[in-house]
Amino acid sequence: MNVTRDIAAHVASLRYDDLPPDVVELARQTLLDWLGVTLAGSREELARILRDEAIEQGGRPAATIVGSSITTGTQQAALVNGATAHALDYDDAHFLATVHSGVVTISGMLALAEQRAASGRDFVAALAAGFEAIGATAAFIGNKHYRLGFHSTGTIGSFGSAAACANLQRLDADATATAFGIAAAQAAGIRAMFGTMCKPLHAGKAAQNGLIAADLAARGYSSNPRALESELGFGATHSPDFDPARPFPPPPKQWYLRYNIFKFHAACFLTHAPIECALKVRAEGATADNVAEIRLRIRVDARDVCGIPTPRSGLEAKFSLRQCLAAVFAGLDTAALDTFGDARVTDPALAALRDKVVIDYLPDLPRGRAEIEVTTKDDRRLTAAFDSGKLVEDLAQQRARVQNKFRRLAEPVVGERRAAELGALAIKVETLPSMRQLTELCLI
């Protein structure tokens, strides 16, 4: 088997005309979501630090650092924009691959598209290619890679960035397989960094890794073109249950972009089902004043991802199921960024609610499902369940929600008029003769 080349051949051949209309629509929504979270993330301290580092390092001004007045080299832009897009942990999540696929696919490839004045059609095709590489690689490597402690956004995401950048450069299958090998040589990220600035750095590095990989492969740089399946390759060294003969057929819905899920709460994806459960029971009368106990049932995987019992910062609050549930019952808007500010974690009222949360981590619940049972002070029991892994069928309704999220995130940064112009371009990205039309609106 030559799995690396098989995936490379698939993503290298993808063109805009191969994509069905709903996949193009999902690409538009993915770009719009990325723009919103990146603009909002540009105000975070970690983004400022990375911008300062990029300025000090310098570079030919070829690509925009979103939400700033800075243009720099493509590799620096990929790193800064990738980390910035993930700074709020509000970017999309891929349910099958356990990767934040939009951030790693777009951040490096948009810098390259700006440098090359690539068309919107080519951008959309490359975005789809990145998602295909992430999905196929994740399926081949197996889900124990993530459970072992690797942050798949940083590791598997590097292959998605490489695929997108290789597709945009029209590299053939052999060169794309070489790019995968170069990406494999760089891929890294560990879940011990969750709740710190290094989690977003994983996304930025993955975007940068893929761009470097494609650029070097285009110049004739060599690598092992069987990086995924070889005896001492990525799979064997990164997954305890790796099987080089494991089949990886296309997903049931054929395209991996169809499994992308947008976040409408500004916290870790695994907190979303619990938040939705809490919203349901709060609407039935369970409020901060009358809650006696909040019992959450969720799959055991969540404990190591978002099980921080007593967060010490707003960033840690995004990875605290107890804090997220406390915010809901306190009536806070979990789509608002200030709900997860540093001041919230020391709020005595929220701390008191947090202490009422009991979590049962269970091995047999589906990964996206959560169940909640709230006991009130007058002995009522209110229950709810929610599955955050269920895919949206109504793409028009989803577009409206993504547009609303984009406006809330972008307008405070670039103003209402600029946000409207940027949103209008993103939602018709395939019509743009050059992606520079869009990136120039990202400078402030």
C-alpha cells in the first residue's frame, strides 16, 4: 500500500468544478467563520505577542496579518493568523477528524493565495483539498492518536495545510506526497497545552508547517513520500493502534467538508452539548436562584479536554465544563466573548454555581452527546439531552447563524461598514478574480 501517495493523488487532482454546490456553500461559510474568529482573536494578548515577534523577525511584505496594519512573509502570516484564528477557541470543529480544520486549512493557504493573487475558485478547491487530506489522514491514523495526548489540530492539521497549499500551487501527486513527508517531519502538538497560549500556537504552526512543506516540495526538496504508512513513519510513531493495512474509504457523505461543525458558543467544542442541555432546562425554570444540584453525564473523553474543575483564567474557563454550566444558569450569553473573560472565573456567584455541578464521566455515551439532570430547591427534577455531533441539514439557516456570528465578532474590530463588505465578499468567494480583494479588507 502507498497510502500517502493515494491521499496525495486525490487532493492534487481536486478542482472547483469537481465540487457539488453544497460543498461550495460550506466552503463559503467556513471562510466567513474563519474571518470572524480571526478578526476577534486579533485583540488577544497571544496575537499581539506573535505580531510583535513577526515584526522583529521581518520578511518580504507578501501577506496580510489579519486585524492589523502589518504585511509580512507568507510563513509568518500563516503562523500568526493560524494562532490568532484559534485564540478564542471559537473556530469550527471537524467531528470525524477531531481537528479544527478551517484554521489549519485556510491560514497558510490564504497567505499563499494573497501572494499569488489566486482566484476565489482556486481558493475554494484548495480549501476542499485540505479538508479531504485531514479527513483521510485521521481515518487512516485512528482515533487513539488524540487519546494518547496529541493535539490533532497541530499534528494531522499539518497535512491539511500541506494539501491545501500544494493544490493551490498545482503540485502533482508525487510532489504532494513529498509535501506530506515534509509536513510529517514538522507536525507536533500535545493536549497538555490546553488552556494556555500554546494550544492556538499548535494551529498556527500547523498552518505554517503545511505552507513550508508545499513551498519546499515545489522547489524539489526531498522527503519520505510514504510518511504515513512506513515502518518508522507518522502512523507507527503517533498512534498506539496504528494498522498500516487499515482501509480509509470515503466518508458516508462523500466529502469531508460536509462534516464541519460551526461553534456558536465561545468555548471548547465538547462543552457545547452540555451548554445546550443547560439552556433547555434553564428555559424550563432552572435558574441561579433555585438550582440545588446540576448533574452532567458526558463521555469520559471530555475529562482530559475540558474537565478543568476550577479555572484560573478566562482561557481555562473555555475548558471547564463546570464554569460553562455556571455561566448558563447565571444567564450569561455563551456566544459573547466577555463571558469567558478573566474576571468571570473569580466571580463569587459563578463560583457558587460551579460548586453545584457534579459530572459523571461515562465510557459508553456517544462522543457528541451530553445529558443533564437539575434538581431545584423545591425538589423538581429537570432533564435534557443534546448531541452536538448531529450535522445541520438546513444550510441556509446555518449560513444565517454564521453571518450573525461573523458580524458580532468582526464589527467591533473593523466597524460595521467594513464588516459588511468583507462578509459580502466571503459569501461569494468563488466569484473573486483575486483573493487580494478580500485580504486588503482585513488590514486595519
